[in-house]
Amino acid sequence: MRTKLLLFSLTLLLGSCHSIDSTAPSHAVLVAQHTIEPEFAVLLASSGNSASWCWEKSGDTGFAELELSSNSYSWKLNDYNSHRKDSSIITLQPENTLTWHCLTTTHAKLVAGLAPPLPVLQIDSTEYTNLHHFLVEMTSPRYNSVVTHWVGEPIPVQVDNFVSGFINLSDALSHATNIWNEAFGYTVFEVNQFIPWGVRLIYTPGMQSPPLYIRGVRLDDSGHPMLMHIHAGDNYSNNHTNIWINRAMVHELAHAACLWGHSRDRNHILWENGPIVDTPSDDEIRAIRLWRAMPDGTSLLDYSLTDF
Ligand SMILES: [Zn+2]
């Protein structure tokens, strides 16, 4: 019975992947193997190894195999004629769409390592389908959802020594830095006055609108963030505003970690109507971890937004 079931599912698979041009079968194989960050390898491994994929290009189809190791992944495209020079779109379709995102890419991206597999990762928020969906929305402003890493890590934060009335703005930013590092479990931001890149607090006397905001100031030649300024004025100055300035600083550091958008979820520090929580949510931590782990230059828009 078990064998029959296996044969049946194998037939279904064969049917779905079989080359349309059966008169000219090719047995060429394309293997694209790439090293990845250990954290990304762990994420991939948690979704299980999946041998059952199909590729499709210009009407041709074939089996694709995904192999994962502790520091690399490889795509193996069977019956794929890599001599055919073209810029056609390649679709990699997983058998299990609940586990993996469908991937739409090009030959060049496959070869360059800009088409890693992406597991469907859970999100607590009911406003988004999954973690990828959330990350796409948070990074479409400014980064067009293309993974863009800072020029170095940890990200230095220059807090200086600014006081507005009863509020020590610099202490608030230091506090926010600690909150992020505790949430991550490692040092992602580091208070450091003497490094010319990173995040810098800028204070201008007087009221400003919005009351606190971050601005990208400098990129390197490849478009990676080098310097961002957090601008503060005197909007938070009386002794009842401590809670609000602390939340606002944590919010701005989420932007500094490349989540440039605002969230529809009121439980997120990035909530579009202003933060009403003190710390980043697990969703935001997971999103930033994924962003940091994926290869620089990978487009999140290459992955299907839906589960089917
Ligand atoms: Zn904001």
C-alpha cells in the first residue's frame, strides 16, 4: 500500500515537472552552490531538506533539488540547458508551498547566489501572512525590499550628551540600545562616541515635527548604510514624557536596523500610529534577524507573497 502511494505521488510529481519538449530531452544539470551565514543556514535547516522542487523557464520544466548543509545551499536543476544564453525568468516551485516560498529568479541571480531558498516563517501578527510578507512591507520604503546590510557590525550609536528640560535624550538613546541588544541576545548596537559611521543623535533646540525622526545621511558606493541621524528637539522635555521618549528611541532604532516602514500591528514598536509598547516585538526581532542573515543583494520580491 505504501509503495503504491509512493508511486502515485511520484507519478504526480513527474506529471507536474515533465518537459514539454519531450522530443529533445536534455540531461544537462545546473548546480549552483553558495556559502551562507550560519544563522541563515540554521533557519533553512529548521524547514527540513526538500528534494521536491520543479523549475520552469520559457515553457521548459524539470526537477530541481535543494540541498542544504551547515554553511551552504545548492540548487540542482535537472535537464536544464545552461548553454542557452538568455535572460528568461526561472521559476522554482516547491512541492510543499506551506514550507517554502516559490522563487522567481534569473540564471544570473542563481549563479551569483542571489536566489537562496526561503522558508515560510511564522509571524505572531494577524496583520501579515508570514514573516516574509512583513519584511517586504517594512523594507519596501528606502530599500525596495532588496537585502542591504550596514557596512559593519555592531552598529555604533553616538549618543553625545543632550538634555532637553527634565529629559536626558542621550540616556534615552543609550537605554533603547540596551533594550535592542537584550532582545537580540547579542550586541547589534554599541554605544560608541568615537566612530565616524553608524547612528548619531542630533539635538536642535526648539520644537520639531515629527517630534523624533531618523534620516539616512550617507551610503557607501554600493548603497549600504554608513550614517544615519536621529533628530531630537524639545518636544520631550517635561518629567512625564520619559516613557514616550524611551519608546520613540526604540522605534527609531528599528528604522536604524533597516525596518524603514511602519506596521499595521499595534503590538509592534513600529506601529504606524506611534509606539504603545516599550520593547520590540518578536516579529520585529525575527524580521531583522532574517534581513541580516540573508545574502546582501537578495530581492525579497523574488519570493511569492502567498502560500500557494
Ligand atoms: Zn517611524
